[in-house]
Amino acid sequence: MILQVFAQPIFQFVEKRYNRNWPDNNIFRLVWRRAYVVITTVVAMIFPFFNAILGLIGAASLWPFNGLFPSRDAYEQTKVKKYSPKWIGLKMLCWVCLIVSLLAATGSIAGLISSVKTYKPFRTIHE
């Protein structure tokens, strides 16, 4: 489930590029998404600390996709007045997402560092 959440921006990027040349090709979408999940699963089996890498990617994408871009869109579309309750709420949401992203990135980096120290290929890490 988490992989699907982290993979959505990647899916969108690849599918948007592909759809420019071949629109409405659902077979590509079906094969591409399945292949991505299979490849990611194989990589996760090879690197037991792959969850920390996915966590880092998720932390990097949380703030812009859930805080910054939506609040900026709301400012532009609804012409939110500066220092209004809605403006303050959107600013707070943006800052909270940034703080959570930084904390998640810190945790992922710490987990990655500790996992790399004990890394042995094709073996599971038991903590």
C-alpha cells in the first residue's frame, strides 16, 4: 500500500510522457504499473533497507505535494486575502507539512545509516 502512495508521482510522470504520443492506451498503463511493482519488489528483496529509501522519497514529496502546491493553488484560485483565517490555516498546513517532512526525512536517513552498517546482500535484517 505504501509503495502505491510513493509511486503515484512516478506513475503520473511516466504516463503523462507516454500519453503525449499514444493517448488512451490502457494496455501500456496496465503493463507499466505491474512491471514497476515487480521491479520494486525485487529491489526490496535485494536491499532489506529499501523501506528507508521509500520513506525518504515520501518525506521529500510530502511537503510540496500536500502543503506547498495545494496552498499556493488555493491562494491563486480563490484570491485568499492575506492574514484572513483561511490564509493563516493554509500557511499553518504548509508549515506543518514541512516539519513532518523534515522529521520523516531525518528518521529515514537515520534508519538508512543504521541499516547500511549491517548490510549483507540477500539476507533479512532482524532488529
